[in-house]
Amino acid sequence: MSRLFIASEEDIRAGRTMDVYFRRSRAVLEALGLEELPITAEFTAGALPDGWPWAVVCGTEEVLRLMEGAPIDIHGIPEGTVWRPRSVRGPRIPFMNVHGPYCAFGEMETSMLGMLCHSSGIATMAARCKMAADMGHVMAFGNRRMHPALAPMLDRSAYIGGCDGVASPQGAEMLGEAPMGTVPHALFLMIGDEEAAFRAFDRHSDDDVPRIVLVDTFSDERFGALLAAECIPGLEGVRLDTPGSRRGNFRELVQELRWELDLAGKGDVRIIATGGLDEHRITELRGAGVDSFGVGTGISNAPSVDFSMDLVERDGVPVSKRGKFSGRKHPYRCPDCLAMEVSLRSDDEPRCGCGAVMDNAEVPLMVDGERASPARGPKEIRASVLRQLETLRESSAEANNL
């Protein structure tokens, strides 16, 4: 047994992390001879956290890896799709449909939802921060706020949502990127002097380590930055991480720092803002002179998307619990404004309010337990997300509803 309080992949696949009532349900169904009865289940959400108008679906790849080999079919919108929870007419938009014997996948509902809800919340918040930064440079620094076992998932989700880099070596390696980061306050406190610390960092760091340093351990940020530029000839950037209680007007601080660096002939030195940032603080700082935003808790502690899995067909016959719409549904999306609609037909051609004919947003993801297409890498998925965010930016209504 692991000495840490984490579940292994074997634990998850064996169903040891599921809600126990699924195991009890399976026993009853098997006793009644209903274990092979085919059903269709859909994954939806009634609403999104904090009134978000859209979410970035993430975690699908992990679900597919979990369910490979099970005798089921999975259809859904591709991972990284900007998705809306409801159509204009009201019904929920399914982003994934699973068809097959209930006992072939029902016990995995807890794990599938956990993979999708958490990842999608993080990816969506990363996308919102990216848009708040006017599509500028954003880094994910939030692993220290979550359990370390989740670091690869956190980094992957944040990157897919639009972040330009992540901090952990394992997460960066999985993404095919180099980890991003500077130096902690602890280094300066251990050395005891900022000038000595700047020179030691430059002298003893490998050549491929970016020359970016904190400038607010002991000094005022303005004087710390100018001192760093004097001590490190190839200084690439300065990071501001002063606690909010000492910060005053952060926007004015950044503007002052940019002014003084430019005046000293250091216009190529970038300003990296970190510490307590979220989408709203980023919006406040936009245009002040920040070149890169490092976001920690604001992304890693994003609210989970409250997805649910519901049965909508039993042996080909529409069925649902109270409050849900029965029948196998097909999602459609407008190519121009990304509005969504739903239909009981896979060959429908609904028209968006903007006048465009909507496209069928669903593709086969798994057929009889085998993947229907090769897995896409995180770089490809992220590129797709960024294109969709640009589409959203073209709509002033969406831009005002961040």
C-alpha cells in the first residue's frame, strides 16, 4: 500500500475509487439478468460556475484511456472544444454520449466525471485568463495549491486552455515544453543580500536558464529591478511577487517600473507579474506594461464544471429521470459565433440566430472499445482552443461577458 494518500492507476481501473452504490447496483442488475441491457448515457451540465457562458471541454483523452477495451461506443465533441451548456431553446447540450451495456461502464461514472469536471474547470479558467490578458503570455504556477499527485493533470489542462507554459518538470515534459520559472524569495533570504544573490544566480546557472529574477525580496521593486539589470548583463526579465498588503496600486507600480527601465536603456527587460493574480486582476493590469502573467491559485483552484452522466435511452427507448430530457441527442455548433443547438437527428441542419447553418459538433471517439481516431497531442488541442478564443473575441458581447 502506498505511504501517500493517493490512488494508483490500478486502484482507479479496479473501481476502488468509485461511489460504492454503483457496485451495489451492478449486483442487483446481474441478479436480474439485466447486465447486458444496452443503454445510452449523456454527459451534460445544467449551468457553468460563476455564470460562465462557455467552457473548454478537457479530460476526454484520459476518459478514453480509462475506457479502452470496454464493449462500448463513445461519441462526443473533441477535447478542447469551446462548448455551451444549453441551447437557445433550453435543452442541455451533451458533449459526450456513451452507448453499451450499463455494467460495462456504469461503475466508472465517478472516475469519468472526476476526470472531466476538474480538467474542464482548469482549462476554462486558463482560457479566461488568456483572454483577460488580451491573448498575451500567461504561465500556470498553481501546482503548490493542489495535491502533487495531480500536477501533470493540472499542467496539461492549463496548457490546453491557453497557458503558454507550466512550472513543473514532469508537466512540461509531458507537453514537450521546457518548465518555466525564476527563483524563489528563499534564495535571496539564504544569501542575505540582493546584489550578491543576483550575481550568484547569473554566475552559477546554466546558460539555458532564462535570466529572470525576483526584484522585491528586500528592495523597492523599481530599485531592485535597476540593481538586477546592473548585476546581470543579459537580464531578460524581472518578476514582481510582492504581497498585496505591500503592493499599493499594482498597476501604477508596473507603469513606474516600465518607465524607469526604459529610461535606463533597459526597454528589452520584460516585466512578469505574479502573486494572487486571477482573471479580474489581469484585466486591471492589461495595458500597464506587464509582459507575462504567472497565475497560480487563480487557475489551479478553478471551480469544477458540474457535469453529470444521465441515462437517456434503455434498449433503444427514450427514458430519463425527472428534470432531464430523454432520448439520444446530437450537438450542433455555429462556425461563426460558436452558439450551440441540440437535435434528436444526426443529419439535422439547424440555423443559428446569426444566420449561419450549424455544423454537427460530434465525432466518434470510441467504437466497441477501440479508439476511432489517433490521440491528438496537447499542442494541437491548445492551438484549436486559441483559434476558438479568437472567434469569441470577435464578438463584443462575449468580450464583455468574461
